[in-house]
Amino acid sequence: MTPDVCATPYPLMDSNGPWRWPEFLVSAEHPVETIGGVQFLHWVTGEGATSHSLGSNLYRGFHIQRCFELRVSTTATDPSVSDPPLKTLTSAQQKKLDQSMSQILHSFRFSN
């Protein structure tokens, strides 16, 4: 394993072998984040269909000759497709949720 190989997305596999390379974009705002004293490359990805969506923040780091990946994923459903429509988070609630998820992510530490 090398840092370059670690920073390369792996293809999606099935019984016939690789079938698709994932589409990730390196975060323009925070391309590298330090988590637990280790630098991680930060990628973002997302997809959606039929009023549902999935977004992920992926963090891949090279530590002691090994590659590690951390992921924070969010799934959502358009609240207007429910009967009655579901309530949505206020911006203050969303901000608090985002801060909590960031605190959980940044609490990660390697134990040696």
C-alpha cells in the first residue's frame, strides 16, 4: 500500500469483477482534513432518485502503511411526498446536527 494507491477510489465489484468506478469529487472547501492527528483526503458524493437522496463525505487517510476510510452519510426523503407532509429541520436544527456529526467524526483516534 502506498499513499497514492490509498487516495485512489476503488472500483465497485460484483461476482464478474469491477463494473463501475465511483464518482467522487474532492471537496473544494476542505480537500484535506486532519482527524485525530492524521491527514485525510476529503471526498464528497451524492445520488438521488424517486424523492430519496444519499450524500456521503468520505475521508481516506494513510497511517502506518495502511489505508483507512471514514464516512459520514446522510439519507433523506422529500418530506412533501408523505401524507401528511413531514416537518423539515429548521436551519438552526440542521446546523446543530451538522456540528454534532462533525464532533463525532473528529473524535476518531488511532490507538497504537
